[in-house]
Amino acid sequence: MTFARRLADDRGSAPAEFALVGALLTMLTVAVLQLGLALHVRNSVLDAAAEGARYGALADRGPAHAAERTAELITLAVGADYAREITVETGEWRGHPALTVTVRATLPLIGLLGAERALEVTGHAAIETLD
């Protein structure tokens, strides 16, 4: 068999193609799963911040209650490591007295490991009064 005929022959190429395509599809699947995990963490932390702000803005509650409720919800949803940096402020938001809860957490890039303080979300709620 001549050299040109050997190059034109495709026998034995299926295992090589399978390995290359399989590796590519595996990497794509892992990347999609990681994106899903990052979005889950972001949405869970954002929901906890918004719920904490609403809870702290009730007429018989305050900023300390908001921070406590936010930390509790984050711990239940994604773990205590994500509930380390929670700040609560009172002020105005869109012209109304409001409570603002800001959470800075780790953005998961490889599994649950990632960049510290790369994820920042804020929840707002109008402060209720008994007037």
C-alpha cells in the first residue's frame, strides 16, 4: 500500500474522533452545569436579600432583623460561607423611605470555589409605619 493510499484510508479514525468529540461535549456539559450553579447561587442570594429587606421593613422590625433573616435564608439555601458579608442601610430609594440589604458573596467559578466578593446583590423594601 502506498503512502497516498494510507492517508486516504479512514480505518481506525472512529476512536480518535470519539475521543475528541467526547472531550469537547464533556467540557461543554460541565460549563453549562457550572453556569447553572452560578445562577442558582446568585438567584438564591438575591432572593434572600430581598426577603430580608421586606422582613426588616415591617413596622415592628428593624435593620438587625433584616440582617438576621437574610443570613438565615442564605445559609439554608447555599451555605453559611455565602452569608458572611451582609450590610443593611436605611435611607431613600426612589423617593420613599426604604431599607436596603446588600450581600457580597463568592461567585462560584469552579464548583463552589470562586472569586471572593465578586457577587454583589441588593434588595430594597419600603419601610412600613403605623401612622
